[in-house]
Amino acid sequence: MRGRREDERPHLRPDEVHADGGRPDEGRPGLGRPDERHLGGGRPAGCAGAVIRPYRPEDKPGVVAVIKSVYDDFNYILDFDVFDADLVDIQSTYEDAGGAFWVLDDGGMIAGCVGVLPKEGDACELKRLYLGKAYRRRGWGTRLLAMARGWAIARGFRRMVLWSDVLFEPAHRLYVKSGFRATRETRAIDPTNPTSVERFFEADL
């Protein structure tokens, strides 16, 4: 998407997943500062303090920085006017539209994100599953996906769909492992990055 499951612990709130099974500390450092700390390269060892939590407006610079770091790997450019317009006001695009958005917060550093938007009927769309480089292959993608799926199931959605760039092969392996089916349907709708082609995935919930 350009848009290891941790066992559920009974003492966790349903909108929060902590790396060591506990609750995040109160009074975390300020979030969303637009510097290199948002690129997921700050402290990869163990990531023991990381937590998945609901998005806050001050997280926006960190979310954008993580997504930009992935785009940079493929020489893509962020387009806030069209293709990436959902990032201009994340709360309005997701939460105010009946969806949800979460971030992976590691001690005040935004290291990943994921969102969900309602679609027609009983379907919803997975959006913006991204991780900084230091947080990949550590189970965080699975945890973010599990958070989004759990939210969707709890709200009665029966089907989840997503579009993912054909170059994002590690993400595709995660989706298939998690029960998504890769279809033959593709699209190229990004005017700023015309070489980008996305594949359609779907899963029953």
C-alpha cells in the first residue's frame, strides 16, 4: 500500500497495543516534530517502548515523514493536492468520515501508521500501512494490520479491500499471509508518479 500478531492481553484497551504487553507511559515526549527521528531509524533494537495508538493531530509531521521515506525508496513524490490529499487533514479524512487511523509511537517517534475507511455496503478499505525501515521485519506490520482488522470486525464490516503498489512486494507477502487475495485488477491513478501501478487485494473478515 502506498494506501507476528501479538496475543491479545486482557488489560490492554482495544485501541492500544504495547510492545511488551503493558500500557504506554503517561506523559510521552512531544510528537510530530519534523526531523529525522520520524524516519524509523532512531532506535531499532527491540523497540520495547513502542505502542500502537490512535492518531493525534500533532502526529501529522511524523506520519508524513514515514510515508515520504518509503516514497523516496522508489523515487516517488508526495502529491498533497491529489493522490496524497488524505494526508492534509488525517483526522477529517479518516475519523470524521467514520474510519480510523493509528500510529506506531516509539517514545515520541512516529515509526509507522495505518488507516481504515468505510466503503460501500459491508466493505472497508485498508489505507496507509507504512513502517520506517528500522521497524520492518519485526512484526509491527502484522500488528498494525491486526489492529485495523479488529476495528473493522468490531464494527460489523465483512470485507476489507486495499490497493498496493506492485513494487511493494514485502507488503504483498504480508497481505497474502494475513488472508488477503491478490487479484488481477490494477490501476494507475497517480498523476505525479505516472509509473506507479497498484494492485487490488481483498479479504473476508
